[in-house]
Amino acid sequence: MKTLENTYTSPERNFTVTEKDINNKNALLTHVLYNEMEDFVKSIITKHSYMAFPLPQLYKLQLLKNAFLNDKLLIKSQIIKYDASELHLLATVYNQAPELNETICKAVFKFPLNAAISNAS
């Protein structure tokens, strides 16, 4: 008897730090990192706009390490809260260098759900 296996992969996005993304010390500019994370979570929610309002609200931000020119970064997401009124997504940025493999930044974005918005109207 065959069984159907449900598999879910967490959305991911790769990006490389380029010369236009750095300051005079070759470190990634904070606003560039934030914009990448915000665009990433928006792209996830836009696919489900029937359910959630697609404008993220930054709830919590932790800048842990710097990223530098030519670093290859990976953004992953994870649902940390989902209820009748809102969705919280955790976006975590990792440095993909094998010798480092460190967490650069974590941010929690809140999205109000459409049902909660229509109830407030």
C-alpha cells in the first residue's frame, strides 16, 4: 500500500553582498539587509494575500553579526505564531560560508489577517 507523504519546504532566498550594498569598511549596510528581509517576507505573503494583509510590520529585530563584500547569504522563514488575528514570520539570515555558517540577523514580521481586518471595519 502506498502512502502519500506531505512535504513542506521553508521558503528561502539567496543573495550575495555586492559593492553597492556596503559601507567604506566593506560591511553590509543595515538598510540593505532589512530591505532584503522585508522583500522576502512580502513575497511569501503575496502568494497568500487572500488570507493576510501583505504589508509587514517589523515586530522584533536582532542584528547579530556583520556581513561583508562577496558574502553569500541565505534568508529562511518560519511561522512562529498563527492565530485568528495575525501571523508572525521569523526571517533568519545566515552566512553560507562553510567556515562561518553563522546567523547574521533575525527579524519577526507581523501580518494582520484579513478576517481580523474585516471584523474591525
